[in-house]
Amino acid sequence: MMTIRRKPLVIVLMAMCLGMLSWGYAGAAEKEDFQKFKVIYITWFDLGEDNFASYGYGTKEEWATEIKEQNINGLQKYARDYIKNWEVRCAAAKNEVPPKDPTVLVVKFINLAPFGLHDWSLRCGLQFIDSATGSVLKQVSVEALMRKFGPFSGFGNMSFGARLSQGMYNLAYNINYYLTQ
């Protein structure tokens, strides 16, 4: 008798859980929502030029050079390698403003969590924004590992610059992942 009463209750609870899960995802843009865009514009990944001492750099200028290198020859290059179904454009500098164009989807980095010389990941939010309207279509939190795994990864994990480059590589992968899911 007890099992007969529990079965409907379990079914109702499972249905409620599934309903809550689907309700939680209802506001997120899907892959099809991004297909109307022709261009993906990736904003500058601001690592904070004033934080040079925290990362072991002697001057603000050295760290600014590293930031530029990580953005242009790191994140932006890797994003162009990964993202195949769109033209990829990227900010050339920290203060560059994305174009207001209905064919452009902007990827903006928000809430970069503090990290230091001994951290092994970059944590931030990604916003996917309709450039023409300014509306946020999707927002996710990501953690990009700053560590490479494999038999030849030892020295790459030793230097902070190499670990940061690996983080940029994984961040580009995350951008592509959330564009295509």
C-alpha cells in the first residue's frame, strides 16, 4: 500500500524537478539565436595594468606589454583558430568600443576574479551581447585553466606568462563552446 502512494508522489516530484530545470534555462540564448550574426567581436581582456607587481613584473609598462601580447597573440589568435562559423574581430586596445551593427555579436568579459602568480585558472563571466540593441542574450561563468596537461607540459607550467597563455587558449575554447551550445 505504501509503494502505491509513493509512486505518484515520486513522479510528481520528478516532473517538478524537470520543470524547474527547463525553466532555469529558458532565458539563455541557444546556438540558433547566434546564427543571425555574421561577426563575433571579442572585447579586450583587461588584466589591470596597475596590478603589475602582483604578477611579478617590475614596471607597469612591462605588464602592459604582456597584457597586449596575451590579448592579441593569445586570446584573439586562439579565438580565430577555434571559431569557424563566423568572422572574428577583436578589440585592438582596452578602450575600443564595439560597433553598433545588427550583424555583430559582442563577447564581453565581466567580473574577472582576482588571481595571482600561484593560481591555476582564470575565472570570469562571459556576456554575449547583441551589438545593435545592447541586450545581453546569454551570460555564463567560466573557469579557464592556466595549466597544460600532457607529457611535454612541465616547462610551460613553470612560467607565469606560459600559464597565462594557456588560460587564454582555454578561454577562447570556452567562447566557442558557448557560441555553439
